[in-house]
Amino acid sequence: WKATWISALLGVGYLGYSIYDESKPKANQVKHSELTPSGNKKKNLVILGSGWGSISLLKNLDTTLYNVTIISPRNYFLFTPLLPSVPTGTVDLKSIVEPVRTITRRSNGEVIYIEAEATSIDPATKTITYKHTKDHEGNPVDSRFETSISYDYLVVGVGAKVGTFGTPGVDKHACFLKEGYDSTKIRRKLLDCIEQANLLPEDDPERKRLLTTIVVGGGPTGVELAGELQDYVEQDLSRWVPTIAPQIKVTLLEAMPKILAMFDKTLIDYAAQILAESNIDLQTNTMVKKVDETNVYASVKQADGSSKMVTLPYGLLVWATGNATREVITDLFKKIPEQANARRGLLLDDYLKVQGSDDIYALGDCTFTKYAPTAQVAHQEGVYLAELFHNLAKVDELKFELSKSVLDTEKTNKLNRKLTRASKLEPFKYVHFGALAYIGSEKAIADLTWKDWQTFQSGGLFTYIFWKTAYVSMCLSVRNKVLVCVDWSKTAIFGRDTSN
Ligand code: FAD
Ligand code: NAI
């Protein structure tokens, strides 16, 4: 008992201290300045984006070494792995976001944050043009005020947008699951459909349509969302709207023969079995070709190799078919000859430098590398770039020292040796720890890797507990960790609510 009490007290003490430590701004933050303390010119480092890559860089960077400016239309970091849990209210959106300014005020050097979208990057003049383009619900705003900033070094971490592959009607009629406001839209639409259906007689086909949710894309985003939606129906709507819940149908459409392509085959089969057992209508070999206000039109591949067109009415449509390149990146392709063949993202060298440029680096989903576009990759790239920028600053400082005055041979040799050491940096090396996904019905799958060759696959309830533990530990701040645990406890005790 004594040990338990002592551990509990230590735990609470640690938590209290962490919260206090995270909430206080850094005292004596080094301000932006023209020169470093030694008199060298301080370089301007501009970072685009506030996602996994850019925030990982920012958190690991010694921000006193540069004048750091971060430009992003989203004034918070979003913990995307738990985003599929938000539309159903399993987790609250505010629990998985961390304001950029909370992060910047904890830096040891001043970091200026500008809430805007970079509209153009000009490598010739080393300038970024930016403006305010969207409100906080993602609606376009007509801002005529466009301005620019110059950089010595630029890090591009603008992520990707949802790929629609030009499928007609998707942009107009489908919801996405990429940003925080997307999850709010999905929730409102789902609850609106349920309330509208509630007004109609049971045999009305319009009622059936309204109660059908179609998720397009059997990647992890689509599967996790479908699983969460079905949990909501089974565990909560069945209690709050018992007459409607049995008629709510979640359909998952996938163009390929299998879902979750990046997982091991045994896990793919296990996930498909769990989806079927939980009444999710999984339709593989079904490629959506067109969408209108009430129907999805898809081509279904038959066993004999032929295709058949089907029409599927829906009330709520969520489109989750992977990534596409943002306009600011496709525009940059045209300005750097070495990027002329780039299509799916910026091409990089082994040090994450944009090919054909001396001062532009990039990371995360806006790049095209041999790695999958995941948070895990973007995070490790951010850590690597922080180290690279420490080295660059050191090299710069040593070169300045060498050029400053006439030094004796011994000092020059010493500085040269230091310079050689500082100039050496290993190329970026990604360490893959594996993949995790929630598949609904309180089950998850894990495809874990270590030492590049050993793998371990598991699925079920224990993997779900592991999934929860892993994701809480990965949350950005103690505040996020606490809030997510509180949300899960609230859901377990009181259930999810039906208010929008
Ligand atoms: P993002 O995190 O998308 O950040 C991009 C940033 O750039 C944003 O702040 C955005 O506002 C900003 N931006 C956009 N345009 C501009 C512009 N023009 N100028 C300036 N800033 C701009 N990966 C995993 O490894 N595990 C998971 O469990 C997982 N779950 C996911 C769940 C969902 C629902 C989604 C959508 C993705 C998930 N991912 C997961 C993938 C992961 O989120 C991405 O790979 C990761 O976010 C990429 O990081 P990033 O920094 O490149 O981009
Ligand atoms: P994805 O690219 O992984 O999957 C998209 C799926 O949509 C594919 O299976 C594709 O065949 C299908 N598709 C494409 N067009 C279609 C159409 N017209 N009709 C029907 N199906 C169509 O995309 P997702 O899930 O958005 O993931 C994006 C990235 O984020 C991936 O790299 C993924 O690994 C990562 N991610 C990881 C998660 C995790 O590890 N738990 C969770 C969510 C995303």
C-alpha cells in the first residue's frame, strides 16, 4: 500500500510539474536580431506548415541560432492519428490540437508565427508570398492583402491535400477527413441525416438513403473512420435513437481487391473479417467514378474481369482516397528545372534538400521519397532537419571565425578541424517502427518492425489497448495526453452524445 501511495503521489507530482512546465513561457527568449553574438549575420529560417514535419523540426531546433518564422494557415498542430475518433465524439477535437503559439513561446529563441497560406515560393529571389485564404471552418475568404517575406533557408512542410483524382462531383458533395473542421462537418451532416430520416415513414426509400453513409477509400483513414462510425451506431445511437439505429448502414468502398494495402496479408484478412462481423458493408473492387448530390456511381470489377456500373444512394459521403500535391508545390516544380519530372511531391537529395536548390529543404507529405507519407516519417525528418540546421549554423559560425581576423596557425588548424567535423552529417535514415490502425469494435491491428528485419503482427482487443497506449504516449503535450484519456473515460462511462 505504501508503495502504491508513493507511486501515485510521484505520478501526480510529475503530472503537476509537467503541466506547470508546459504552461509557462520561456523566460529570456532570444529575440530576432541582425547579428549573432559573435557579429556574424544571423540567417532567416522560414518554415511552412504546422503539421507533423514542421512542428517536429521546431520542437527539436535550437531557435536561438536563426531568426525563425513559421507560416501556416492552421494555427495549431493536429494529432491526425486520432482524427477519425472526432466525428463521432469519442475524442474531442480540442483534445488533439496544440496551438502553434503555445509551442513557439516555449522555444529558447523567438519564433514569429504568421497565420497565412504560402501562395508562391520564388527560389530566384528567395521570397515567399503569403496571404490569408480560409476561415477557421475551411471556407475561402477573399483577402486582397498579399505580402512576402525573404529567407536564407526555407523548410517546406505544407503536407498534401486529399486526392480526388478529378472524380466529378467529389469536391462539391463529399466530406473529407484531413483537417479539424472536416470532422465537425462529418458529424453535423451525419446527425442532420439521422434527424431528417426520423421524420420519414419506415418504408420511404429517402429514409434508407439518408441513413446510408458511404466512405470511399479502404486505406487506414477510410477503415478507421468506418470503424468509428459503426461503433457509434452500435454503442450509442442504438440507445439514443433505437428506432433508427438498426437502419443506419456504413458502406466502405475500395477500388482494389484488398483494403489496408500497407499491412501484412494476415492482418488485412483479419480486418476484413472484423468489418464484416460488425456489419460494415465492405465492397472491394469498386471504383467510384462519379458523385452527385444523392448518389455514388461506381464501376465494380466482376470475377470474369468485366466491369459493371452500380448506383449507390447515400446520405453522408466521406472521401478518403489518399493524397494529392498542393498548388504551391506544383507551382514550385515549374520554377526548379530539376523538379520538372516531379508529380507526386518534391524530389529530395539524401539530406532532405530539394533537388536543384541550395537553400530549400522539405519534409513530410509534400515530398516524394521511398517512404510512405506518414506522420512517423514526417516526424523523423523534422528531428533530422533540426540537427542539420544546428550543423549549418556551426559551420557558418566557424567560417565566420576563420574569416574574421588573422589567426595563428595553431588556431586556424583547430578551427579547420572543427569545421571538417561540423560539415560531416550522415544522410537521413528512416527507422520504421511499424503501423497501427483501429478497425472498430474495440479491435486494432499492429504490424510492428524492429531492427529492420524482425516483424510482429497482432490484432484484437489487446492490440487495441496497445494502440491506445501508443497513441496517448505520442500526443504532443501533457495537456493532450490528459484530455484524450479524459475523453476516453467519458465515452466509456457516459457514452458519446448526439448533439451537434
Ligand atoms: P501535415 O501534418 O498535413 O501538415 C501540413 C501543414 O501545412 C498544416 O499545418 C497545413 O495547415 C499547412 N499548410 C498547408 N498548405 C500550406 C501553405 N500553402 N502554406 C503554409 N502552410 C500550409 N500517419 C501515421 O503515421 N499514423 C497514423 O496513425 C496516421 N493517421 C492519420 C489519420 C488521418 C485521418 C490522416 C488524414 C492522416 C493520418 N496519418 C497518419 C498521416 C499523417 O497525418 C501525415 O503523413 C502527416 O500529417 C504528414 O505530416 P506533414 O507535416 O507533411 O503534413
Ligand atoms: P491511402 O492512399 O492509404 O488509401 C486510399 C485508398 O483509396 C486506396 O486503397 C485506393 O485504392 C482507394 N481508392 C482510390 N481511389 C478510389 C476510388 N475512386 N474509389 C474507391 N477507392 C479508391 O489513403 P489514406 O487512408 O487517406 O492514407 C493516406 C496516408 O496516411 C497513407 O500513407 C497512410 O499510411 C497514412 N495514414 C496512416 C494511418 C495509420 O497508420 N493508422 C491512418 C491514416 C492515414
